[in-house]
Amino acid sequence: MVERIPILKIGETLLVTIQVDFHDRVALALQEDLTDKIVTHSSKGVLIDISSLEMVDSFMGRVLGNIAKTSRLLDCHTVLVGMQPAIAITMTELGISLQGISTALTAEDGMELLKALMSKKQKRVSHGRQIARK
Amino acid sequence: MARENLEFGDGVLLQHCALQTEDDLVLARAAIKLHSTDLGFSKLNQTKIVTAASELGRNVLEHGLGGHLKIDAIDQFGRKGLRLIFEDNGPGILDMELALTDGYTSKKGLGLGLTGSKRLMDEFSIESQPGEGTTVMVIKWT
């Protein structure tokens, strides 16, 4: 049984690929590990690939939502990629909305989206500096 | 307490799973996935069944203090289905109406367990005696 999900650091982003079904404790550990790594590496983006995941139930939905909310508080964006269409339909019927979490169909699109989200923020910061200088 | 829902007849027992730990829940999900594939369910229906089972199995662990799951294949006048019966010996459900309300949660989760799995499956029945436990039966037709 899987005990921990690996988190890879690539530049300013963290990459998580969920490959197999796992129990609730692992999901909660992932949430904690990710929060720690965001702070340690000052990461600006998290990409979570769920293309191999067979299902997202309400517990998993809550964990994913919490990861997105927590990372946002730590100045970091989360993008969920690779959701299977069957999971999207099932989640909607179950009643999970995952509000506030950005999604992309592929990992590539997800990285583009993260870059866009991150650069939008940098522009804001430099704009703020200009105002401060004036 | 009537522990069998005989409305849909006797099924062919495919598997009996203990539900005592989180690991059991992972194994139960894998077993259900396997049996629903064998019965020829579409990818979408497999996902719905496994997701509903995960919700109900978690209820057994969290509220029912553990229990077990019976997976069987049923055949009603040529209509084939997969039936899951979750049983626990926990405290039971005191307020059934409240438990079947969308968004009501007593612990972790989003409060979609019972109502959500009811939407995902074709048949749903629940029986509970305070102090004796809860039995939930769900069916998905192929």
C-alpha cells in the first residue's frame, strides 16, 4: 500500500502525479507535505496530475479543494490536470464542485496556465513597485 | 432486524470484504472495480459505482465503527446488476431524514455520502436501528 505521494520540484513549481488509489491518511499527508514544500522552496505553482486516478469521492474532493485553498494563502496557485471525463461526470452528480481550483486537460496545458497565473502576479508586483516609486 | 433486502432476489455472492481499516476500503474499491468490469459496466458506470461505494464504505468506517461489505451479481428477469450491501454494527442513525439531507455532515467530508451515492446508483435502500447498526443496499443495473 502506498504510504506517500512523491512531490517533484521543477523551478518555481511543484509537480504531483497521483498514480494509484490510496487511503485517506496518504491524502492528508500529501496536503501537509505540499504545504511544507511550498514554503521551503517558495514555490509559486502546484501541478497535480490525476490522469491515473480511478475516482474522486467527496473526501478526495475535499482534500484537493483544501490543497488549492491552502496554497493560495501561501501565495501559490494550484492547477489540476488530466481528470478523466467519467470522474468529471461522477463528481458533478455526487455534488462536488471544486470551486476555486483551476483545471487543464493535459499537463502541458496545465503548465501554461500556471505560467500565466504566475506572470499575472509578477506584473501586479512590478506595477505596485512603479506606483510606490511615484 | 431484517438484514437482507430480498426485493431483488438472491444474488450470486462475488466477494465478501471486511471494512475495518482504511486499507480495507482501498481493497474494497479495487474489488468492486474488478467485478464491475467483469459484469461489463461502462467506464462511466464503473466510476459511479466505485465512487458511491467509497462514500458508503467510509460511512461504515467512520460512523459504523467498522463492518463489512457483500458484493453480489443479481439477475432480475434477465436484467443484470451489481449489488453492494454495507453492514455495520455501529450506533445506527437516529435522524434518518437529517442523514438523507444534502450537505449534512457529522464529521469530515462534504456531507454528500448518502445522498450522493443514492444519485450515483439505480436502487438505494437504508435500514437502521438505533443501537443496532445500519445496512445500506445499492444496485447498479448493467
